[in-house]
Amino acid sequence: MIPFYKKIKILNRQALYGKVILITGSNGLIGGNILTFLNYLSEKNDLNLSIIAVSKSKKNSWLPNTKRIKYIEEDLSFEKSKSLSRPFDYVIHAATYAQPKKFLAGKKQTVILNINTLFNILEQAKKNKAKVLYISSSEIYGETSIDKLVTEDFFGKVNTLSDRAIYAESKRLAESICYSYRNDINIKIARLLLSYGPGIKKTDERVYSEFIRKAHSTGKIAMIDAGLAKRNFCFITDAVEMLINIMISGKEFVYNVAGVDTTTISVLAKKIAKINKAEFIGYRENKKKITGTPKNSVISNQRYRKEFKKKKFVSLTEGLKSTSAWYKNLK
């Protein structure tokens, strides 16, 4: 990942000098890459950063071992948290169940992390006079139009009587909670859409991970429908760059964080099949579909690109090659 990290541009990195950064969900794709990049950034620029990395599970083997990072294994869904009571200057709340099968299996924990834990974080941030980055989701928009990209001023359209609503609605409420603290704390909300890349686990169940897993395990990729839904994907280092810049110096309250490559699920599957030399065999009907899944999820990152002058993104093909190589080396 170092070649990709070298391309990340943090515009006001000196604002991080000597700071303590708390990251929840540090074992996840987002949290893990943020802390690994911040460690890299601190080493290269003598920023003297301290990082508190909090995760429910044991530290991933690929995460750096350094005195700069304090790893804490703790379930943040409990009312009292030792890690959240520590002093910090920045907090990135990335702990959540973002994979559909996981948040459906852990409904209560999903809501607690997005609501109760968030309240605890915001209260401690208020005491510490710390900056907060809440990582929300494009799921708050629900079903979007195929005709135009969704901007941050769209209020969303979520069917509350659907399987995915437990996640989307808790994210929507979380944003309202952040809004209620906006006069007391410096808070930024990042609505993230479909980040991917090295850092995924072998058990990851997001669509691109399942396609890569099928390509490696069976040599074939089959879908559960015709794959006509549109998505735009964001390579992990592009997401990390945007998230950190937003946290440090974003002028707006909320930002969409997304890539520029829009594709259908069918084309995605074909790309992954080609990269991994697997056979694409179309789709086989699966009656156990999760209700509430948006047909199209394509959002605009123009607010961020205009403010931070970002022009270059990792292409979908390059990103999928890197992700496939990462998956191949997982044990």
C-alpha cells in the first residue's frame, strides 16, 4: 500500500503535529487504513502523532507495530468505555457494521454504535475540545435517481419497512445527533459510498469481495440478479485522503465521499473475472434478497473536489487489481 499512500495529499498536515487521534473501528477497512496511513504520514513528516486504535476484535496482523499506536480491544456498545475516557484531540468514529449481512445479524449493536456510542464520543470530545469526524454512509439517501448524481442537499428517501432500514435510519439519526452538537464541537460528517481496496478481510461480504472470493475459490463468478444496478466505487486511499482532509480543514458540515468510477454490478463482476482469470457465468436467481437495497447508488463528490482541488483518483481497474492481489495473499 505504500506506493498508494505516497500519492495521498493532505493539505494541512501540520495541524496534526503532536496530536492524539482516537480511531474507533480500527480493524475495519476504513479505520485500519486511516491509522496505517497516519502512522506513515507521521514517520515521513516528523509529526509526533499518537494514535489510540479501538476495535472489538484483536488487532489485525497487517496493522503496524509501533509505540506511536496504542491498540485497545474493547466493545464500544457497552455503556462505559475506558478508551473513550482518554484525552484526545481528534476522534474518527468508524466503528459500525457496514456489511448488510453483519448489520442484519447484529441489529442492536448496529444501532448502539451509531447512537449510544456516538453520544459517548461527542460528550468526551466536548470535554476535550476535540475535533470529530463521523463516518456516515450514502445509505442515508436510500433510493436515488439514475438521472443525476446525488448532492449533499438531498434529504434522502428510505423505506423504513425494509431490511436495510435498521442501518440507514440509525445513520440518519446519528447525523441529526451530530447536528445537535454542532455549536459545541467542531464536527464533520462524511457520507461514504462503497470504498474498497487492500485491508478487506477474507470474510468480507461486500459485493466486490464476494466476487473476488468466488473467482479465487471456484474460478467462476455468478450473480444473484442481472446486475443492472449502478454504483460508484472509491479506492481506499482516495477515501482516506478525503476523510482526513475533511476532518482537518473542511469548511462544510457534511461531505459526500465517493469515487468517480460508475459501473453496473454486472460490469464489475466481469472486470473482476478478467483480472482474476475466472469465468463469468451470468446470474442465478436467489429468492433470499435483502429488501431496501437501492437500485442505484451514485453520489456526487463535487463539493469535496471543488474545495480541495482533487483531480486524480485511482482507476477502478487499478484498484481491483490491487484488491485482488491483497486477497490472494490473505491467510
